[in-house]
Amino acid sequence: MDNPRIEMFHNAETGETVTRELTPEEIAALPTPSETPNDAPEPL
Amino acid sequence: MAVKTFTTGEVLTASDTNTYLANSGLVYVTSASLSGQTGVNIDNCFTSTFRNYLIVADFTTSASETVIYQMRSGGTTNTGSNTDSLQTYMIWGSTTVYANQLTNQNYAYFGYGNTNGAGVALTLFGPQLAKYTYSASENPMADYRSTSWSKHNVATQYDGIRIASYGTNTITGRILVYGYRIS
């Protein structure tokens, strides 16, 4: 089972930082697993 | 006054000191310290104050992981298939150069990480300008060294960036954003 996607949201203008789990909409917008970012000869 | 040559015995005044501090080449914008998150979204870090930016990161990942970045605008991550990337990398102990590419994606290479640490220096060219944004990065880490270039094929003014694991491994480390002073 995948780990939850917990990310930081930092506003450089206000200095506010919030740490939370991504919403379903944000997760749906992530690159899909089929979009392999590399074909390295060793597992990365 | 960005540069002044002092002569022997001349007094360094508060005014001169403040001018030098204000006119340094790289200007700190913001930073984020991650401790076991899968990524960070930094908003309102790209403004009209600067044209080009340097993002410097040192981090570990909970297991070997590809770290990517995505541009953000108005608090929303880019989802358009508008980013192309090229990358070369070499494995320590070998002179063989490997290459990767990505076309028409919504993300670009940031670098690789693992439990033994990694560093990334990513230069972003004109992210806040209404034209294509380009980037170049260097990424030495425990297993590889990689160099990546990316172009965002849309004239969007971005004000933020998301830096995150491609998978679900977590990141611990610090990411700093600097602006290149333009005058």
C-alpha cells in the first residue's frame, strides 16, 4: 500500500507553512505511474 | 552602487555596508525544510523583482527516488502536457554517459535522491515572465551524477514551484530559493 502523500505548502509572501495530505483532486493531477521519468540501467 | 573600490585607510560606512548587502548578486527569497514529507509546494516565490532564480537543495529520500518539479501558478500545480526535459547521467566508477528524455509532460526532472543524500542546484530562467520557462540543473548524489535541462512550452507566468518525489518515498532536507539581482 502506498504511503499517503503528505506535502508542505509554503507561502513565500506570508511565511505561512501548512503540512497536509494532498486532496483527491491534487492526487489525480499528479504524473501517472506510466509516465516513467527515466530508463536508468539500475533501479532508482 | 553595486561595486566600489576602497582605498587604504578609507572608512567602511554603514551606508556602504547596507548598499553592499542590498546589492548582492544572489538574494535570498525563501526556504523550506522538509522532514519526511513527499514534497513541498512553494508559492509566491517568483515575482517581478527578479527574472532568474537559483534553487539549491540538499536532501535525503527514504529510499532511492526520482525527484521532480512542477511549476505552479496562483496556488495550482501545472497539469498541462507542456514540458520537455533532457537529462544525462553517469554512475560513479564509470565514464559511460546515459541519457533520458521526457516530452509533453506536466513535470520535469529535479534530481535523484537516496538515503545517503543528494544535492541539486536548479537554475530557472524567467519563470515569472510571460514566455517559455527554461531550467538547468546539476545533481550529484550517492549513486549518480545527473544534469538536466527543461523547457516549459507555454508562455505562462508562474509564481511557484512544487518539488516532490515521483513515487511516494519521503524527502528530508532543505530547499532554498534565491533570486538573481538584475541591477
